[in-house]
Amino acid sequence: MLTRATIDRVVAAALEEDAPWGDITSETLIVHTAIARADLVAREAGVFSGGDVFRAAFGLTDASIDVEVIVEDGEHFEPGAVLAVVSGPARGVLTAERVALNFVQRMSGIATLTAQYVAQVAHTGARIADTRKTTPGLRAFERHAVIDGGGHNHRHSLSDAVMAKDNHLAVLAQKGVSVTAALQGAIARLPHTTHVEVEIDRLDQLDAVLAAGVDTIMLDNFSLDDLREGVERIAGRATVDASGGVTLDTVRAIAETGVDVISVGALTHSARALDLGLDVRVGLE
């Protein structure tokens, strides 16, 4: 969940990074009485995300700046649409401009890409989910954008749920520990509300994991035929999560194998920043 406290903390750090000793360009060129009105304009179609973050960039720079966000997070827009209007002291508007744009372009790019994936699987029961392949420090922002695009969040952090991946299983195998016994022991020690997911990369690993009674099984880098067989063998005893190299070209066929979830790292690590611009008009008051 993207809270106000998280927004303020991250945006304040970004503003400090961008203007550690003030904005000397605006302070030397723009008289302090200048008032600016700026329109956030879409240069291309997309899905909007980051309205509260955009607003915070200006508000933390100068509390007297007014920001009217016209479209809601998750709303589709077309080229030329005015997404928000900013008005107030010109120095503050110009100081906050780049940070505000960086965040809203990034978040809207993620939301737009997510919506494209969601559209590809809309005829199936599969949901599109993100991964922990996020920009350090920006996970809450990027995950909010995934939700705005119609996707779903996987576990937020290592503290949220148990997820035994290939390297965990490799360590168990090296120690000669039974995967089934290890998982059953972990489940017995966990609170009953804690979700347990296990990643496998071969069908011959499936029975041992199923026997442990886990909640979700991730089929990683499986062929379409193996995904179909995995879904059939799991037969509703666990949620089936497909992952590994998923693209817009392959996601539809993956969804049609009957999996429940498709985890897509590209939503956050490969999304292109959307082309949004801030058109500023400056005058004297």
C-alpha cells in the first residue's frame, strides 16, 4: 500500500537529491513574484498513475503551490489530454518539475505496460502479478502502478510470505534434507495466516512439493506443454503460478494453459517511462 508517509519520505529524498542547496537557476533568473500555471499533458496514450506523488513533489517544495489532478490513478487517457494543472510561485513550480515528472512518467509507464499484459489474458482466469524486481527504494511506488494497470502484487518483501526458490531447494538437497519434510516442518512452525509458495523448474520436483501441502507452486521457465501437465497434476490442490521470461508475445499462450497467476518481472524492471510533459506559462503577479 502506498501511504502518505512513504510518499513524503521518498519524494523529499528525491527533491533533496535534485536541489541539495536550492535551485540556483530559478532563484537567479525568476523574480520571486512570478506566478506559473503548468499543465501536465500526455504526449501519448496510456494509463495514469502517481497523482498523489505528483502532488507531493510540488507541495513539499512550496506548500502554496496548488495541484489539481484531473484524471484518477488507473484511468486511461489519450494523447493531448491534460492530466493535472499546477499553479503557484514559479520558482517552486520549476524546482519541483523534474522530480514530479520523473515519478509520474515512471509510474504511468508501469501502469500502461501492466494494462497491456492484463488485456492479453482477459479471456482467461489468470491474473498478472509483479515480482520483487523493483527499483530499490521505489517498490511501493512501482507496485502501486501495477495495481493501477489492473495487475496484482506478489509478496511485498521477504517478510510477507514464505517463498522457497531454486536456491533454497538446492541448499536442502546438498544437506540431504527431504524437501517434503522441510516444507512440512516450516508450515508447522508458521502462523496459520502465512502463505507458503515453492518454485520448481522441473516436473519431477512436483510430487514432493505437493505432498507438503503448500499454498502455491510456481512453475518456473516451463514449456507450454509442461505447464499444462503441471496444472493437470496439481488439480486445484495449490494455486499455480507461472514465471520466467514472460513477454507480451508469450503471456496469452501461458494464460491459456490454465495457470492461476503469471508473475512478470518486466512490469517493473523493463517498463518505459511514459512521455508526459509539463507545459509552463509564467507571469508577474
